[in-house]
Amino acid sequence: MSRRTPLLAMGVAVVVAVAALAAWTSAAPVSRPKLRVVGAYVPRPASPDVAAAYFTVVDEGGAGDELTGVGSDVAAETMMHRSTGRTMEMVGSVAVPARGRLVFRPGGYHVMLERPVRSLRPGDHVTLTLRFRRSVPITVRAPVEPIGYRPDGT
């Protein structure tokens, strides 16, 4: 056996390892959510005991996520709800579809801000922090709008 045989075997092993690494790193990237929050607002509450927050979560990435909670600077207790007809139920999490939208609006999903610590008047802002299963939290400033405000004018 010549001295070159072990060197040749080692060279082949290195070439195979480099080819495998190149194939692994050039594989399609793992899809991830790419979230942003738009249109956040809080209508001035009719009662000083509870307010509601609305917004839209947009996923521009290739994978969905899940909204697991929302915090606020004006209420120690916040809860996500879904309204259907005349009933309202608390939800623990809500799916954000890949390349889609999750809309919180009157008559559907919304966040209840229980016992706000200050009055909420048009022109004020409420800080909302949205928490997700896979993505980092997103914090937005939602303007307080007049009672009955609808962003689409309806």
C-alpha cells in the first residue's frame, strides 16, 4: 500500500463533507412568520370600567403564528375575546395565517381592557404589547378614538 492511499482517502472524505455542507446550506430556508401590526385603536369607552382594543396582525412571511396574549399600559387585566352574534367568549390564543391577516374588530375578535387605571379620551394613546408563540412581542401605540369610531367609516 502506498503512502498516497490514506491521503487520497482523506481528500475524498473532505470533498464529500464539503459537498454535503454546501447542499445543506443551499437548501430552501425555513419559513418564518414576518409580523406587523396595523390599524390599532381604542374607542373611547362608554363605561369607565372597561374598554376594547382593535388592530390587524399581518403576516408577510411564509409561516403562520399564534397570538397568545395582549398586554396594556392602562389595564392590569386584558383578555382576548371573540363575539359571535350576541355571545362573547374568552379565547386563549388566535391563529395568524401565513401570508394572511388576523383582524380584531367590533363584532369579532377584540381585546378587553378591564378597569383602566386612567380615563381614556380621544387624542390619548394606549400602549399594547402583543405576544406570539413563535415571534418576538410587538408593541404598538393605539390612539383613543371617539365613541362609535370605525376605521372604515361604517
